[in-house]
Amino acid sequence: MKKHLPLISLFGALAVFYFLVDIKYGLLKLPFFWDELGVYSRAAMHLAVHGLSLLPDSMPDVLSRGHPLLTPFIFGTTFKLFGVSQLTARLTGLLIYFIGVGFGFKILARYMNAMWAAAFLFCIAIQPAFIAQSVLVLPETLLMTLTLAAIYAYLTQKHFGLWIALSLAVLTKESALVLPIAFALAQFQQKLSWKIYLSTLLLPFLVFLSFLVIQYNQNGYFLYPLHQGLMDFDIYTILAKTLLALWFLFIAQGRWLFLFLFIAVWVWKRFKKGKTEKKHTDLFYIIFWITIGGLAFSSINYYLDRYCIYILFPLLIGLLVILRNQAIWLKTSVLILSIALSVFHLNNNTEFKDTDLAYTTHIRCLEKGFDYLDSIPANSKVGYNWPMVMANWTSNSGYDVPDHQIDHFKGHNADSFDFVVISDPGQSQLKRYLPDYLEKIKAIRYGYATVTIYKVIPPEEFPPIVIPPDEPTSASDQSVPAENQE
């Protein structure tokens, strides 16, 4: 029991933190939103109803989007076992995250006292990006957990476990393809057997290649055409995305603290000893290559901050390892300050993000919008913009959706509806193209988010357009009727 006390303490403290956050934000029963609402949760529900499978043709590609299906497979399994609900989804996400935290602890405990490892892991685990993503039906937390599992297997020389973790990672998301390359390079630097690092490189790629071949045979394409169109090799775009990723990894949400301490301690050690320590290079090798590979992948593909969290967790572990031999007062100060910064940045309250809890404001605003719409006639035809329209696509979205005839409002089809609803964030650009025959009847604002409801005025009720007669500006401008001309 004493041996496992640090890990138990870590999980206990993290559970208490989630309990407090849930009291304020209601995380465990949040309706689905954005990508999880339109794609991933519906994909998991589809598998739960129609049969669990990892094969591409097990669901329409509008749900799979050509991605490997491990994420919806896992959530679909828990839906099938415990029923489709927000609570099941959120607890499944938390279980995946806690497993990842456990691997993170095992990694950090190799380099410092177990209780200090637990304390530092708590500081990492409550970072807003991880808290926000951990309860969502998205592949990022699963990919992060598998990355940490792979790092632990690599450090403990459990090669079979490493190959399994990497193979599962590439079946989670395409960005995981950088991982086999990163681990093979790290093993090469460690001068391991060529058979080992070639197996690390090739086996996961063979798994992913097998998926692509099956997908081509079943769906007619290797990669989803939409995603291929999002790749951009323009040098300025690549630079901009790289800067965004570096800001998110090293500066945002108070992470400047870890970067500053890392640089300060490293410089102090260089000044004191004249050289860096050669110990623990195995950990630093793999974190370096994962970071480089992840940044390279992010810079040429569609970029969102959440895509970087599988890089972020190992990176924070590496930054904190350098504090292992520092004075207790310094480590204690880091603990207190990092916890305070994480709590401070937990919800930015100003703009929509899914890497902090600002998305709860967006969700609450949508709920208030649906509450108001419940008061309009039940037989009304209502046009919703994206993403509100997606909440109507399934009865398990988590929203109390009114009983109306609904469709997607795209800006040019307003006359098809009795009411039009536009949410922001969402396709708010549609507001610029609204026709004159829409009358605003309600604007619901909650924090930074809004839902605006318009009534479509029937043509017979719409005031006629009166065109005033042309008035001549001078006598020379006056025209004379032909019959009066001489």
C-alpha cells in the first residue's frame, strides 16, 4: 500500500479537482458540441447500434471522415455496455485520461522521488488544455495517452509494448505517424539493435498502410479528400502555424513558467559545472523527436491547438525533470505557482476555445437558445446555422431540442423557413447576407456567445418597396415627351 501511495494520492487529488470543476461547470453532463457533436459522438453511437468494428465501411464516411476508427470504437463500446449518454461519454474520456496520467507518473517517477513525481504530475494534469479535452469525445486525449504509454515502454525497453502502443496510436489519428519515426530515431541514438529500431519504424506504418488499403477497397479513397485539400506547403503559412504551435506549447496558459525555469536551471548548471549532465538522455531524446515531428506535421496540415496535446504532456514532463535535484523551496514554489496559473487560465471567458473550458459558455448559450425556441409553434420550419443544426441530428446530442421541422440554413434559403437561427461562434458570417425579410425577434447573449432568432416575414406582409420617381437636377435634364416635341 505504501508503495502505491504516491499514485493513489495523485489520482485522489485529481479526482477532487474534477469534482470541484464539475460543481462549477457541470462537465460530466455537458451536451456534445462542435466536432464531437457532428462527427465523433455520432460515429460512436453508430457503432454501438449497428455493430462494433474498426473497418472503414462500418459507418458512412460523413461520420468517419476517413479517420482510423479506434476512438469511436472505444466510446461505442462503452455506449453499448452502459447506454448512450453524456455521462457515459464523459466518464469514458476521463478513464482514458487517468490511464495517461498513470503512465506520466511512471515516467516521471523514474527520475525523482515518487511523492515529488506525483505532485509535479498533478501540476501537469490540471493544465487547462488537458482538463478541457479529457471529457470530450475526440481522439486527442487517446492519442496523448498512447504516446505516454509508448514513452514508458521505450524507457523500460519493453519493445513489444512499444510496438503495440504505436500501432494503436496510428489507428487513432494520422498525426501519430510522426511517432514511429521519432522513436526509431531515439533508439538509433541510443545505439540499440538495428532490428529493434527498424521494427519500431516499420510495424506501425504497416498497420496504417493496411488500414489505407482496406479503406481504398471499401470507400474508394486512401485519405479523405477534404483533408487532403487542407494541406498547405506555403512557406509563410508553415511559419505561421509553427509560431502558433510554439506559443501554445511553451507560453500559453501559464506554461511560460516551466520554460523559464527550464532555461534558468539549465544555464545555472552550465555555469556551475561547465557542461550538461549526460544522465537521462533517453527521455530527452524521445521528447525532442516527438516535439520536432509533431511541429512539422502541424505546420503543413490544418492546425488547431488541441492537435498538439500529445506533444505537450511529454514536453512538460521533460521540462520538469530538470527540477528533480533543486531545493525544496524552489520545487514548492513551482507547485503553488503552476497550480494557481492553471486555475487562472481554466476558462478564458472571452473567446471560444476547446483547449480551456470556454467551450462551456458556448454550450450554455446554445441551451438557452433552444429553451427560447421551445416557445414558438411546434409546426414551425426552423433553419439553423452550423453547429446548432447538428444538435437536431440525433436525440442523444444532450440538448433539449424543440419539436420543429428543421434544416440547415445556408444564407440563400431563408424563404424556406418560418424562423432562422444563427449562433456565434458558428457560421456567423451568414449575418452579412441576411435578406431584408428577416425580422430579429430575440438575441440571447451568454458570455462571449450569442444566439439570434429571426422571423421570416411572409411576402404579403413585407412592406412593398417604393421607388421614388427620378427628379431632374436641372432644366437641361428634363426630357420632353415625344408627342409634345415640335
